[in-house]
Amino acid sequence: MGKCIVCNKSAGPFYSLHKACLPVYQNTQQSLKTKLSSYLDSDEESSIADLKACRPSEGFSEYHFKQICIKAWQEHARHVVSQASLNVPVAKKLLNIANEFEIYKNETEPYLISRLMNFEYLQALQNDQSIEFHSNFDMTAIELNEGEYAIWQFDEIDKSEQHQYSQQKSWTLFSSLLDNLFMKSRYKPLDVKLEKSGKLLITNQALHYLLDNSVKETKFSDIHSVTPMKHGIRIQAAIRNATPDTYITGDGRFTYALLQYAQGKDSR
Ligand SMILES: [Zn+2]
């Protein structure tokens, strides 16, 4: 027996929504959408509380209300990250909503949150301002060179050296399906070897990729080219026949700008 997601009363064996309750559900969707837009667009006094007030009753399924919120949130978030110009105030509001409604990365497209979080830093880089970021990287794991200091740290970064997957499209698709075991097993016959997630530290002289207890250092002076991708960057070392390294940071645009910034700090 299914309980109605609107009124929480029994709705018969095959349904979880009374026909009579459907308009309530649709109105909830619509009013949430409207309130969300006005919260994002205006400087007026509309608030998160207004969004939460769209849930019509205690009986209305909390889970389904959250799904309605996620859907509306995603629509806006996708739009904001796809724009060439950076709307930092709206990005902050979207993050605020994600925080208040406890929308986690695994409940939406994970990269939306990563990208929104980088907005203000990317804007600073674009305005030639320096960025300050406090890394909690275990610096004892890395031997820094003279004059080398940390600039940025990415957590849980996937890296691969598989050159047969050098096309951006493949990588975007593949990386967005990392959590999906079915797809993982589907890709296995294609011999994609993906290392476990590591951390990526960017200093003023190099990239350090830390995985378990090993560190791979790529000095800026050894880099031949850097290619921005949707969810990361690909780095080709200047060494002959070297396969490119692909780092899936969740935000290719920001990572690329950051690397240019860091390379500019390399004053050796
Ligand atoms: Zn009902």
C-alpha cells in the first residue's frame, strides 16, 4: 500500500498520489519555482524561509519536497555555470540554498557545486587579484623546493594517463559516471585504468599529485601544454612520448585559470 506523498494517507496499491492531491503537488512545484527565482533575482527581502514555506503541510513527503527543490535548484545552477560571465552573488545564493536544503554533491550533478564554490576565486583571478587559500594539505608528505609555496589544493582528484581517452568528450562522459558501478564495469573492457582519488597541490613552481604515500611532481618548467576540459585539465609534459596526465578537478575553467596564475608566480 502506497502512502500519498501529498497527504500521507493511503493511496491504494498502485498509486502514491491521490488524483485529488495532484493539484497540491503541482502548485507546490510552481510556487517553489517562483520563490526560488525571486530569491535569486532580487535584492528584496525574499528568503530561504520563503522557500521552505512552500511545503504545504507536514503531511507532504519531506523526501519529495526536497526532490522538487533539487530540480528547481539544478535548473538555475546549470544556467549560472554555463554563462561566460560570473555571477558571484547568485552563485553564493545557490550555495546557500544547497546548504540549507542539504543538497549534497551525490544528489545532484556533483560538478555544479564544485563550480559554484570556485566562482569568487575565479573572478579574483580574472581581475588579477591574488587569491588566498588555506590549504590543509599534509605538507610533510611533500618536499618543497627552495622558494616554493602552496597556492591551492584540490581534494579527491581523479587522474589518469590513458592517452587513448584523450578526447574531451570521453573524459567528460566517463568522469561524470565515476560513481556509477554499472558504467564502471561497462568501461572496464575498454581498459580504462583509473587511479584512486588523490589530492592535487598546486604551488608556485609545480603540481604535486598525492596518492596514498606517493607523490608525482610535475614542474611547470617541464610542461609542454595545458588543455582545459569541462571537468578538469590535461597536462602534456615536454618529455618526448610522454602520455598526458588528466586531472578531473570538477572545474576545468577554474583549474586552467589557476594554473596560469600559479605559473605567473614562478619567478625562478
Ligand atoms: Zn493525498
